[in-house]
Amino acid sequence: MNIDDIIDQLGGAAAVQTLLGVGPSAVSNYRLRGAFPEYARVRIWQALKARGIHVNPETLADLDTPPTASGQPASALSHAVGMPQKTPQILLIISGGIAAYKALELIRRMKDQGWAVRVILTKGGAQFITPLSVSALSGDKTYTDLFSLTDEAEMGHIRLARDADLVVIAPASANMMARISHGMADDLASTAVLATGAPILIAPAMNPFMWANPATQANTAILKSRGISFVGPDSGDMACGEDGAGRLADPMAIIAAAERMLPGQGKLQGKQVLVTSGPTHEPIDGVRYIANRSSGKQGHAIAAALAREGAKVTLVSGPVTEPPPPSVQVVAVTTAQDMLDASLAALPADIAICAAAVADWAVDGAGASKLKKTDGAPPELQFRENPDILATISTHQQRPKLVVGFAAETDDVIAYAKAKRARKGCDWILANDVGQDQPVFGADENEVHLITASGASHWPRMSKHDVAKYLTDAIIKEITHG
Ligand SMILES: Cc1cc2nc3c(=O)[nH]c(=O)nc-3n(C[C@H](O)[C@H](O)[C@H](O)COP(=O)(O)O)c2cc1C
């Protein structure tokens, strides 16, 4: 019996809505996914049983389905009714702001998705909504206190953090963002954020002046640089009577962003991606080296954005101070030759993005001993050309389906980038102007041109995280529609 048959047997979509206490969109979602959420299974099994229909309570497969060689009903193995392996476990943190009441609607919509929702309500949050209303909707205890003996015995703060597949902070107050961007652990919510290994989604909500304040903006940049995702804030009329950016994103937009971040949900699921990032260091002797100003911010942001879409990302990074993005395998290298070796070791891959600023030359004969200053003339350095990583990958027998290179030019950006695309044999070039009046190296923003076979498009100046998001969207479009 498939999911449509089950719904028919139970009296149609409206009856299933009543049975599970969900809205019409939830039932449509279950049909689309071909799956009921795990929490609903027992209720459906009981309702079918009451109608004299006997199914496997674990899988909802017909009991008379012929067993397979493994002894399990075939429909159970092939997920004929599509039971997901594990119900997504969301840890929702509600902090103190006027938008906290909207978190109640968010809990309902999360339950509609079939997600299990555990909620931490901060002290500030509890000034706006009660643990009782949260629990009534989440169907679980509401966690509020770090130092609660009973809570620790039942569900320690570390388990609360570690059980989660995704942490959603909505609404996120300015105070909450400030505390977590600085690693504070002075209440249950901030401690759980510090202890979790799960991806984190933040939906800020505050007065427009609080949002625009440089302190909040700096905290946002720190959190983004650590791979934490944001949804909103939206702009419009605020409860405080002011107008501007600071409204909590719509609950359905939060759901959509959360869905993409859940393990196994992204649009690049199953894709293997190689990203290179940062500068290379070419030794002059045992203690000196030649480097460039690349910070790795753009390459790391790209790796993080692709990983958020479920891609398996290997990030081959030169020496940088950027933190490793979550859920990304980082291979740290020093020289261009190391970077090439590590990049080739990461093949085969579906996509390669060469964002690193690789040195064109290495110092010939650089040894381990320090060159000594003498009374004579300064040493003369001899250079040899470094391997060309982008061209090597573009012409490799295991060439990824899509190869993207970067061009940093000071003049005639588009013309040089087009020529580079043809010369290297890559598919796309992201070109940026690194001239004097265009700070790019080390900056948080970038202005780029995407050069493809069909032409050039200009992306105005935006954060490197947004460039990464746009590039990821373009890649998804290319990979899925050809
Ligand atoms: C009526 C009222 C409304 C508030 N609304 C917000 C808000 O929308 N966003 C925000 O960041 N802070 C807001 N605050 C301030 C926070 O509640 C305060 O910073 C609190 O310490 C946040 O605690 P928490 O981050 O631990 O939840 C508001 C305060 C009051 C009294």
C-alpha cells in the first residue's frame, strides 16, 4: 500500500489532517515525499488497525507483502511508503524579542514537516512567551535552565546539543548573536550552541537601528565567517513603530532555509566538489617565503555554501587564518606543488572550483638553511614556473564536469578573463578587479563578473558569502538543467 492508498483508506486528506493535527500543506508535503513523518507512524498504524487493515507498525508496509531474501517485506526495503531512516531532530532556540510569538507558528510548521522539535527558551524569550505554550506545540518539555538538576539527569545540555541535526535560532536577539559570536556559554542556549556539531541557522529579529549597529553587523560577519547560515531579517514595518530591516523572516522562509540545511536534503547531495582557497607560500630558504595577499575568505565561503547544499567538499587550502568551514574536509597545503598534488588526489570530482591565488613562480633551489646576510651583494633569486593547477585540472583525464577558475585582474578585467577561460580550458571564470580602488584581498566583499561560454554577467559588490551563494545557485542550475 503506498501513501496515497493509506490516505484514501483513512478517509482522505482532511481526515489525515485531523488525525495528525496538521494543516493541508503538510499532507501535500507527505504525498510529495511519498513519506509520513516517523512520529505519525503509530497513529496511522492504529487508525488503519481500527479499520481492520493490518500493516507493519514500523514501516506501514502491507503485512502480506512477500518477504525478500533478507526476510523483510520488499516494500519496507524499498521504502514503498517512503519512511525516512530518521526523523530530523531540530533544536529550536527562542530568544528574547517581540517576534518570539512567531516562533510558536514556526514550531507548528516544523511539526508539519514531520520534524521532531526540541525547544530551548531563553530567560529573555520567556518574558514574551511561556514554556507551557511552547511545550503544547512542540509536544516536548521546554528547556530553560542550564543548572537544572532534573533536566541534566533527563537530557544533559551536551546531549541536547549533540542530538540535533540542525540548530535554528529564531528569533535571534542582538544579545544572543553577540554572545554566541564571542563563544559565551553563560546560559543553556549559548552553551548548547557552543557544544553542537550540527549546522546552525539564525533568523535575527530586532529594531532596525539595533540590526544596523556596527556591533551587530560585526557579530553577524563573525558568525557567517564560521559557516553559520542566516535567513532574513526582512524589511518593513516593525512592532516598535519603526520601518527598516529587522523583521523576523517569514516562518515558511525559515522552514525552506532549514530544509536545505538538513543532512541529506541539499540540491548537491551526492556531488563531490574540489575547492582550492587561499594563497600559496613559496620558500626562499628555511625561514623566508614569497606569498600574496589572498585571505581565503572567498574560497572558504564557497566551500561552506556548497557543503550547505549537501555536496561532499574537499577544500585544499593554502596558509590562511580563516576557520575551517563546517562539514568540509580541509587539506592544508603550503606550496603550489603541494596544492596541485592535493587537488589531483581529490579527483575524481563532479565540480572543481579553483579560487586559490596560486603563486606563478617558485624560487629555484630554495634550501632548508637560512640565507646569510654578507658584506657582498644581496642574493639573486632564480625563479621557475609553478604548475598551472587550473589548466591541469581542466585537461585532466578525470576532468570534473564543471571547472570554475578565478581571475584577479587590475585592468581590462572582462577581456583578460575571457582570454584566460579559453587558455586554461575551464568552463567558467569568476573575475574580480583587484585594482587599487577595489579592495578584494582580505576584504569581506567582492564584485565579480561570471564569464561562461554564453557571455559575461556582472554581480554588483556584495559580501563574499553572497557571492558564494550566487555561485552555488548557478552551479545547481547548471548541474540540474545542463
Ligand atoms: C519589549 C521589549 C522588546 C524587545 N524586543 C527585542 C527584539 O525584537 N530584538 C532584540 O534583539 N532584543 C529585543 N529586546 C531586548 C532583549 O529582550 C534583551 O536584549 C534580552 O536580554 C535578550 O535576551 P536573550 O538574548 O537571552 O533572549 C526587547 C526588550 C523589550 C523589553
